[in-house]
Amino acid sequence: MHPKLRVAVLSIGSNAGLVVVELTLAWYTGSLAVLADAFHSSVDLTGSLVALSGILLALRGADANHRYGYSRYENAAALVQMVLIAIIGVTVIEEAVRRLLEGFTVRVSLVALVAVLATLVFDVALFRYISRKGSVLGSSALEADAYHFGTDAVGKVGVLFGIGMAYLGYPVMDIVGALLIAGVFLLTAFRMGRKNLQVLVDASPPADVLDHVRRAAQNVSGVAEVHSLRGRMSGRLVFVDLAVHVTPGTTLESAHGIAHTIERAVRHEVPNVAEVVVHVEPARHEPALDETHSA
């Protein structure tokens, strides 16, 4: 099994277990904070299934219909997960308002507090593991999945606060804890959603990546100038194209060799660059000829 798939399957199994435990606790205590966390884990389970689907598609090679490959399906899967987190955040806020208006009862025991603390430790461990694997494997979907466990862990801090205060005789603080969880959900959804949306709309790679590409091209023998450099991302892969000036009178064969040397140099300097398109032109030429790629 591909390492990405193995991590995704682990995430699905873990989320399924958390859903069962947290729904049981929510039913037993009547706590909105615990119920919010159970809903979050349910959404996490759905998100993990989405991540698995995105990874399965992204692992496919380029074909006639997707000449640049399927890597962006991971970004699409991550974006769907962030939408799910935002929806659950809004739902928790709505339920908090309803309970404040209609009244509510919270029953908390020491056993429930210990159980929530245990799931918190489990969430933190999974967040660290899946986040590390997502970074090492270059998987946007796994990184988004790790954020699920990260927000779940932060959410459980709110749960412990809410039901802990309810245990001490302040049940209204359960609502406060639930609202804190909802705030974390919405903030995470915005930050991760924006990151993956930038990839889907062809935003440029980070400036330092393009600087490395430019430097690698400029260091190639025979290159007088680099201009019209641009790039876009697909998953963690980067596609770039650029124009270079060479000495007038350079033969076609030599210019072709320079272009290939630039491709090799860029890929060596920036390993996640998947493709480099080089436009070679003489150092002295009509400026109007630059209009197309300058635009």
C-alpha cells in the first residue's frame, strides 16, 4: 500500500473510534461541548474519506485528459474538508444559541472528564503523526487531515473547560466552551481553505521558490538574462516557464542545449519543480516580441 494511503486509512479508523466514544459521552452527559466535539469527529471522519479519495486520484499518472497529472485533486479534497469544518462551526453556534434560549442540563462525572482527557491525548498524537507524514510525503490532503486532529485537540481543551466548570457547578460555561470550539473551527477553515484555494486558482508559488528558479537559470553558462519568470502549483508540484536571453549568433543547437541545461539546473535546485518550459531568444531583438510572455 502507498504510504499516503496507509496514513489515510489509519486516520479513517481513528476517527471512527473517536466518533463512537464522543457520541456516547455526549449522550451520557448532555454536554453541548462534548456533542460539538462528537460532531467535529464525525466531520473529521467524512473529511478523512474525502482525503482518501483525493489521494487515490492524485496518485494517478498524467493521461490524455489530464496532461499535468491529477495532483490538484489533493488540494480539492483539502478544500472540501475545510468547508466541512466551517459548516460544523456554524452548526455549533446555532445550537449554543438555541440552548441559551430554551434552557439545558449538563450531567458531568469524573469518568467523563477522564475520558475526554484520554481522547485529547489521542488527538494530539495523531495530529503530530499525520502532520509529519503529510509534510514528508508532500500531501496536501494529509496535511488538511492533520488539521482536523489539531482542531479536535484544541476543541477538547474547550470541552474540558466547559464540562470541568459544569462539574464544579457552572453549567453555562459548557456553552462558552462550545463557542470557543466553534471559533477554532472557523479560523482553521479560513486559513487552510485559503491556502488550498490559492493552488486551485493558479496563484504563484512562494517568492523564494521563484527566486531559486531564477538563480539556477542565471548561473547556467551562456545565459545573459532571465525574464518573464512565472509559475503555478499542482498539489506540491511546481510548474514554471521563463524566457532567457543568449548571445546573438548562438546556434539553434547550442540554444537547445542551454535550455536543457536550465531545466536540469532548476530541477536540481528546486526538487518539487515538475516541469520547466524555457523560451530562448537573442539578447538583442524587437521589444514587441516580448509582449506575449511579459503579459
